[in-house]
Amino acid sequence: MKIKPSLNIPFWVICCAFVLGVFIAQHFINLFITISISVGLITLLALLFFYKKLNSVSFLSIAGVLFLCIGYLRLHIAQPKYQKSHIVHCSSTKTPKNLTFEITKVLKPSKKHQKFKVKIHYMDTKKVLGNALVSVKCDSHVQYYKGDSFTCFSKLHLLKKSNNPYAFEYTDYLKKENITHQFWVTSTDLYQIPPLANSLNKVANTLKKHLVINLKNQHLHPIAYQLTTALVLGNKSEVDNQLATDFTNAGVIHILAISGLHMGIIYLVLAWCFQQVHASIILKSILIIGFLWLFTWFSGGSPSAIRATTMFSCFQLSKLLMRRQHPLNPLFVSIFILVLIDPYTLPSVGFQLSVVAVGSIIVGVPKLLALWKPKFWLTRKVWGIICVSTCAQFGLLPLSVFYFHQFPSLFLLANLPLMLMITLVLITAISIVIWSGIGTIPGIIINGYNYFIMSIYKYIQWISLQKEFLFTELYIQPATLIFLYLFLAFLVVAYHKPLFLIRRGYLILLGLIGLFFYEKTLPLFVDELWVHQHYTNTILTEITSRSINTHSKNTLSTVDKKFLVAPIKGNLHLNSNRFKLKNSYTYKKHQIHIIDNKSSIPTTVANAVVILTDAPKINLQRILSTQKPKLIIATSHNYKNLAQKWKATCAEHQVAFYDISQRGSLNITKELTTP
């Protein structure tokens, strides 16, 4: 009799409750209520146990709520404000500090700066905790690597929000990475010191630096070098934008990130290798798990890689204990452990995508494989890849659209040949990296490897150029995202219980109708006027229930259309219009005057909104001595000392002042309606 592995429902409930508690803590803060509920639930559990009235349902319900509170508390404990030595308690933007820090992550550079995530160890002579974003001006050809440590004299600044409506907020992303501050330096400001990392990380960073330098000397094609370092060393900072765009548009961007796919291949290769060795199963399991964690640690330990390694470790341990279990059980164990250790893992987009992809594959692939069972090995292999790719892409579809606003419909065409060759690609890339660390690789090997990698890339590039099959500017609301995953869960249940679809199908219909009205009525309640943060253009956007009207001094660039207008247009499903910026407007019975270095000063500004842009030559002191505007706004392209002078003048005359360069984009409507 075949025993089907069971689901660990109690642990599922506890894990989901814990994760939900961490999620709620990101948006709702009331520590006293949470502690009170936790104490009350523990007391209730003790009383029920004492009086022997504790059944499985009541225990699971109370335990679920209790772990929800524990998850809530876990995130709060990890927040910087609860850590006495954190830089949020001792940093100051007014005076420079002697900062001693270590590079923990190399980020994508911009045209003007190299960017790094750094861990600050000392501020002057005081030992501190905290992470910051450092931007090093690109004024030399100096290379910086993970693990390098420096000391410099600089000011720490709190992160500034752009506040552009409905747009991606980079500051929020940095906060999810546990980065709270930023500072800017030049290469001459940095004085390198011996590595500050612990012994193990010091060895890994030194070895990785050695491999990267040696790999650069092997005459690899730039594309081959970038793909090799990304696949083996987890170094995505050197992947250029065009390469990343091509992989994204083709639907194979997951290849560039060390995740479950890579760890799964390494696990299978290790398992096959150790099958050929005559040793105890305990020793084999220890070595397999050890090698997996060694590679994860060496490659940088991304959340998706740690999740995958934890899951495969649980799977190997279950084999060691001769226990069959449902594949979802190790997934939930890995989620619980990772979020418990670091609650900031949960908001990570990479972690979310990894978990959803693996869950979709575990749930969906057996059902698709059951539809057709080919006889030949190659056909079975191709059908298996189609099933895995289809389940992963459809599972990730809502989340991908929510975060990246596009869907590559040719994903099967891109994934099919790549999945057939990925094991060979990964083993070859690892071999090239190891060989480069030992000595010089023969030219014939390098040329062959370059040809192999470039052939794959040209195929991916060809697929990415089929723009008619790439659906872009797709936007969905959080409510739509939740509904889509509930719909997918409904389909899974209906697969096992067809009658459930007949009896409860009306719920899906009602949900679709409600979602349609929600999306359609959302713009009806929007009536806003925004002044955008922009360093080369003055842009005002009026959002009404019918259209989006953008007024700009200069023509909108492609970047402006993509990051300022498209998010509003996509989220509200409205048409957009562009107009030339005028000097004066009337909005909600208020006058709005735009004063730049060429326009004349209006006759009256009493109870008006005044926007100062392009460093106008005005005597604000004289104007405010006779008239009192409702609000004065300084755009981002004014001199800093001029904006500070205007702020002081407004404070003296008790006039509201808003500096967009410091506080981000402004919703004028909200300011006008506030008493």
C-alpha cells in the first residue's frame, strides 16, 4: 500500500500566522496592544490546559493568533529605534563624522557614482550598528570589492523620499534592505584599512576578490564574464543594463540570480556524485548539506539562495530519517526559519518571487505531468520543462505584474532550450571560475566557452527583441494581487474537488464583478495636483477622474514618461495629456504662480501658492512684508543656500514653506484642503 506524504497543517497555520504578523507590523504600529494580546493568549492556553478543555481546534486557533503576535513583535525588536547603539540615535547631518565601515554589497553603479551597501562599525570612536548607502564619485578607475573596509570623514544623511505619486519609491526599497542613511564621498576621501569582517567572511571575501581579478585576466568576452560572475559568484552589480533588460524581456531573468534553480542543480549533482562513494548515509548527508551551505555562503547568501538551501537541507534530513513528507513542508520550514532570523527578509522581492515560484512548481507540476506521460526520454524531459516553466510563470504572473509591470509571453520559447542546457552551463561556469583561480586557462578553452555563452545570449537577445509579444505598462492594485492568488488557490481546490467549483463558483464571479467596479471607480475619487521632484525640469501634474494633465517647462524625456507619468496612467487607467507650463493657474479658487529667473513677479500673491524655480532673483523679504501667500514651494533646481534663505524668511513671517529637494514631491491639493 502506497502511503501519501501528509501536510503538516498545524505548522502551516503557525508559519502563516507568524509571517502575517511580520507583514502587519510593517504597516500598523501598536506595541502595547500586541503585548497585551500575547500575554492574554498564553494565560488562556495555560488555563485550558490546566482544566483539560484544550482540543485541537481551540489550540490551533489560539496558537495561530499567538504566533501572529510573536511575528509582530519580532519585526519591532529588529527595528533600529529599539537598538541603543544604532546610528539612528547618534547620527547628525550637521557635523561630519569619522566613519569606519565595511562594504557588504556592491550595487549597480549610475553614470556619476559607484554605489555600495556598507555596514558602519564606528562613528568617531564609538562602536555602532547600522547600514548605509554610500555613493563614490566616478573620478578614478579604482575597483572596490565586497569585504573592503575604509575610514573617511563625511556627513550621514537620512534617506530622502521622492514621493512621486503611484511610482516606485527607491527609499522604501532601501529601508526594506535595512538601510537607514546615505552619504557621498570621492575616492580620495577613502582610506583603506584591514578588513573588519569576521574570519570566515574575511576568507570568503578575499577568495572571491582573487577569483574576480583572475577571471578578468582570462580574456573572456564581456558578456561571458558578466554571466559567469552572476551565475557562480552572485555578482550582479557588473551585469550591464542591456544584458539585464534582454534577460528580463525574454522571461529568463531568474537565471542571473542564484536561487532555487541553481541550488537544485548543485544538490542533484552532489547527490549523484556521493551515490558513487561507499560511505554511510549520515556522512553523505552531512557532506551534501555542508557543500550546499558552503556555496550559498561563498556566493553572497541572497535570501532566495538561503531559502533554497534550507529547503534542500530539510529534504536531505528527511531522507536521512527515512521519512516521506510533502514537498511543501520543507518550504514552510525554510520560510519560518529565515523570517524568524531576519524579518527584513520578508519584504525582499527576490525572496517573495522565489517562494511563490517554488510553491507554484510543487503544487502545479504533478497535476500537469499527470495529463500526459510520454514514452521517450527526450519527450519526457521537454514536457517536464514545459510543465515547470508554465507553473512557475503563471504562479509568478500576478507578483511580476505588480512589481515589474510587464509579462513576457515568449517565456516558454526562452526557457525550453535554456533549461535543457542549464546544468551544463552551470558546471562549465563553475569549472571556469575554479580554473581561473588556479592559473591561466588555455585560449582554445576560453574561445570555446565564449562561443558557447554568446550563442545562448544571442538566442535570448533575439527573443527579447520580439516586442509585439512583450506586454508592458501593466499595473494592478494590491487588492487585485490578493484576489488573483485567491483565484489560483480556488482553482487548485477545484482540481481536487470538481463539485467545489460548481457549488462555490459564484464566489469567483462576485469577486470579478467587485474587482471590476473597484478598478473602474478608483479614479472617480482622485482629484490631485502634484509638483514633482525633478532636477532639470519643472513639472506639475493634475490628476482628475477623466484624465492626467501634465504641465512641464521642458519636453518630457523618455525616463520622465516611464517613471512619472506611466505609473499614474497605469494605476488609474486614465489617458494622459502634456501641456506647456504657464506662469499662473487657478486651482480650487486659489492662484498658483510659477516664478523663475526670467518671469516677472505677480502683482499680488496674497493667499496664493508660489512656486520658486530656476533660482529666481527676488527679494522674498520685501514681498512677505506686505503680502502673505498660503504656501511657498521651492523646486529641486534652486541653489541650496538660496532655498535655506527662503526657508528662514518664511519662518520669520510665519508662511508655510516646502522644499521639494529635501522632502520630495508635493500634493498641493492636500496642502490647500488642510486647515
